Amino acid sequence: MACDVIIRGGTVVDGTGRAPFTADVAVNDGRIVSIGKKAERGKKEISADGLTVTPGFIDLHTHLDAQIGWDTNLTPVSLHGVTTALMGNCGVTFAPCKKEDHGLLAHMMETVEDIPRQTILQGLPWDWEEYGDYLDSIERLGCGINVAGMVGHAAVRFYVMGERAVEEQSNSLERK
């Protein structure tokens, strides 16, 4: 049976630590099914002669939380082989978020990533308040890579304290 895709003759670096080796990589239904010399033809053939074939990379430190709204392929990382990105780093996320705090969180991201606040406000659907709803909203966008997220402490502080979160300590009621 022919594989969907065979990547032929690339230098495979498999992430196990062993030395790179030349091989064909067979793919069915989007999953690698075998690595080695393949005699059969694939429905699609890709010549990787002189190229490196690797598993997808995981980027554990991104600030793509805003960009995902208008670039669901997250091209700054996916074009470099990243297949999984972790968002919510440095305490910067967009959830939880009350409607009146959209601007605060957009400003916070603007200071971290130099993306104009207005671009962030217009580029995201803002159809959430709680973090789980934010993840559901991101999923509905149909991302081109795997995305995971962390709840940022800044968003939680803004959610609880509003603008006071920037320069004041939380009080005992807010810490509960």
C-alpha cells in the first residue's frame, strides 16, 4: 500500500541524540509510520537530498497570544519548524479578562511585544472572560500548529484588582 507522503533521502536528526543518518520518512494520515529505505512509491514524493529532516520543534517561550488572532499559522515560529508553541509567558495573557479591561491587557502586551494596542484590540475576538473560554476561542480560530497556554499572573491581578494591579499590593480579600 502506498504511503501518503515519502520524504526521500534527507539527513534525519530524530531528536534521540544518535548521529544523523540518511533515510526516507514515510507518512500516512499526518503521522510518521516508518523511517528507513523505502522501495514503494508515495502518493506524494518529496526529495530531501541535501536537507535535514527533523521532528517538529517546541517553542516554550513565545508571546504569540495576540498574533494568533490574525495569523493562525503563527508564521514567526511555524516557518522555522515549530509545531507546538507555548503562550502566556512572562505573566502576559489575555484571560481571565473583564470586558472593561481589554485595553489594559492590550497595553500590557504592547509594552512587551511592541504590537500597537489598537491592533491587539481589533485582532482578537475578545469573546471570553474566563481562561477556559479564551482557550475555546483560540481553538475556534483553527490554529495551524499545536498551541498550549499558561494563565498569566498579570491577567489574574488585573482581573481581581483592575488598574491598581500595576502599582499596588493586593489586600487580604483579593488574595483569597
